[in-house]
Amino acid sequence: MEFQEESNVREPEFWELQLYVAGQTPKSLKAFANLKKICQEHLNGQYRIEVIDLMENPNLAKQNQIVALPTLVRKLPEPMKVIIGDLSNQEKILLGFNLQPIKAWKTY
């Protein structure tokens, strides 16, 4: 019996991310710092982060159905995904956005 490890290799994708915050609160700043770290470590420069301050544009909350802050929205690649919080749980972010390589063990 032989075990072989396989991994899915992703094509390079461009990630369009929107981070909704309410001013420069400690939680907002932490969310941005956590997001930037994740992007630098896992997206190889293939990303754009747009920070949307709902204190400056409060109408965008209702328009974009933002109910809690901070909220991260992945616009691209599709499908759109949303994560709420300060993004400190890196594993949750990686799994939620399918950033970790998927590994499967097969028996031959």
C-alpha cells in the first residue's frame, strides 16, 4: 500500500477586497493590519484593499448590507464572501477564503 499526497495548485488570481470600518478605532486598525499581513503572506501582490469608512459614507452601510463592523468583503474572485470581525483568526480567514492548499491522501 502506497500513500501519495496531492495538492490543488491555484492559478494566480487577483483579489479585490473591501474592508468596511467606522473611523480609525483600535478594532478597525487591527483589522486592517491583520488583513494586510494575510495578503502579503498569501496573495503574492495579487490583491487590492479598499478601506471604506462608514463614518464618512454612512449610506454605504445600508446600500451594501453591512450590519456589523469591521466587515471584510471579497468581491473578486467570485463568489463574493463576507467575514465580520477584526480578522485576528488567520486560520478562519484562510479557510473562509479558500487560501490554504487543499491536500488529499489517496491510497493506491
